[in-house]
Amino acid sequence: MRSYLGVGVSTGTVPVNHDTNAKVFDRRIKITELVLRCVILGLGVLAAVLVGTDSQVKEFFSIQKTAKFTDMKALVFLVVANGLAAGFSLLQGLHCIICILRGRALLSKQLAWAIFSGDQVMAYVTVAAVAAAGQSGMLAKVGQAELQWMELCNMYGKFCNQVGEGMATAFVVSLSMVVLSCISAFSLFRLYGGHKMKNVNC
Amino acid sequence: MRSYLGVGVSTGTVPVNHDTNAKVFDRRIKITELVLRCVILGLGVLAAVLVGTDSQVKEFFSIQKTAKFTDMKALVFLVVANGLAAGFSLLQGLHCIICILRGRALLSKQLAWAIFSGDQVMAYVTVAAVAAAGQSGMLAKVGQAELQWMELCNMYGKFCNQVGEGMATAFVVSLSMVVLSCISAFSLFRLYGGHKMKNVNC
């Protein structure tokens, strides 16, 4: 008998109920997805709040200057991306909970494609936001002497630390979105299954 | 009769040979994959060469200054990411051609997972590289007055234009990698198929 995940692997020794295995596996996938959506919701809001509420006032020769996240477009992108990821996960999490409470999926083919597309877009958007903010953060931390862009974190230490915490949180959100996008790809594409290994594309 | 892509959709009117449909569909997927890998190979090398060979010398009060891609870490990341994507696509393209010539797949479950993982990683890496380089490019183009980071493209116009062309090329590479990662997810996850819609996770 073939185990659920053992595609092309035949054990032939232990009698296992295939349907029970599949149900247990489905339940694990569902719970993993729900946990990831909760993580993204919580940490997405946390990252957006950490970066979005950050500011520091410094006085230079009696002139007050305030550092805030809107000074860097990449940080605005980070706040928006994490807010969107959190909002999308809230909607999907509610959908998931209704599914679990009703004991059956509310899924049509169109909805499966919509969830897959949404997860893919959010995964790439959150990764891009972390990359852009990381680049800006590095410039602010160490500067770029060749371009006469000076480091700023020696002046705005508290501001930079809080942005760093927000970026670390956003990094975890983007990793969770990447895993989630793989799960929703799995949930969608196995609908097109039933192929043996020999028929698979290169 | 159910069409290959019409999961859960029953037409019941036109008699179609399911196996023939599936073979035609498989062939189209295979050709799309091969075309995308060729695009990524060609444009990945082009993007890396455009950015990696770019330089411009300017004279300021008898002091010569040279702008080069290594002045910005994000451009180094862009060159490396596109070089890796091109190299990976070359290997996968060769594998694909051998498959087509032999008329059968050389795929084990482990290899399918390796290809899927490689495509996923390359898709996220190329998107992250474009995002980081885009952020640096915007800073070089318009500066960031609040942070005293001045624009550079008014001084190094030719250098900036060539980097812009490289970044546009890298953007096409990253989009192709995203589509390709979806195709390899499809190729892998349909191996775990055979589920009806009612069994699908939320």
C-alpha cells in the first residue's frame, strides 16, 4: 500500500488505511496553515506598528530635527506590505475557522486559485519589502562613503534600533508567507493530480 | 467527460480523449518551461553584464572619480542573483532538452523536490535583488533630502542609464522566475493529487 506522501514509494509491508492517513495529513496541513496565518496577522501588525510609530527628535545647533519612517520610502513600503499581509491573513484565518467549525471546506476552484494567487503576491511583496528596507537600513547603519551617503544611526540610535526590531519581525512575516504560499500551491495543484511519475514534466 | 484542467467542471457534451488532452497539456507546460529557462538564461546574463561592466569616469576639480557597480552593494547582489539564475536555468534547460530528446522524464521524487526548491529560492532571490537595487536606484535618481543623501544620476547620467537598463532586464528575469516557480510547484504537487474538491483544505 502507498502512503499518502510516498508518491512512487511502495512499502508493501505495513497495512495502513490510506483514507485515514490522508485525513490526518489534511488536518495537519489545515492547522499549520491556521497557525501561520495567526503568526502573520500578529507579527505583521507588530512590524507595522514598530516601524510606523517610530520617531526620534534630535537638536542640532538649536534646530530640532525629527527622524520618522516616512523619511525612507522603503520603510513606508514595509509598513504597507505588513499591514496588507496582516489584513489578508485575518480574512483567510476567518475563512479557515469557519471551515473547521462547519467541518467542511468552502472552497470552489475559483476560490482556490484566488487564495493561491493572493498568497503568492503577498509572499513576493513581503520579501521585496524586507529586501528594500534591508538595503535602506544597511545604508543608514554603515553609510556608503563612495557616494557621500553618510550613516545616520550614530545620530538616531533609538530610532534605528526600533526600525531594526520591526525589520526582524517583518523578516519572520515574509518567511511565514513563503511557507504559506507553498502550502496553498500544494492545496491547489494537487487538485490536478492523479499523474504517475513517468508523466511528469522535466 | 472531465477536461484535464477542468477539475470539478463537467461539460458532458463534447467527447474528448482525456489522455490525449493531458499529453498535449504536458507538452505545452514542458515547452513553456523550456522557453522561460532560455529567457532567464539570456536575460540573466544580459542583466549581469549590463550592470557588472558599467562604469563612468568624471573629473571634479582635477580629481578623477569613477562610478562602478561595486559602489552599491545592492547592484553587486543584483549581478550575483542574475548570474545564479542564469546558471541554474542553463542546468535545468539542459536537463529539459535531454528529457525531450529521450522522450521521457529523468525525474525522481527527490529531483522534483530539488527543482521545486531551487526554483522557489531563485524566484525569491531575484525578486529581492530587484527590490533592493530598485530602492538604491531610486535613491541615486532622486536622492533623499531629509537624510542628506544627494542624487547621483545628474552627475553620472550614462552610468545610471545603463544600470536602469540592467534593472529593467533583471525585472523581466524575476517575473519569469516567479512564473517558472509556479510551474515547478504544479509539476511537483500534482504528484500528490487524486483528491476531490470536498477534501481540499481551506
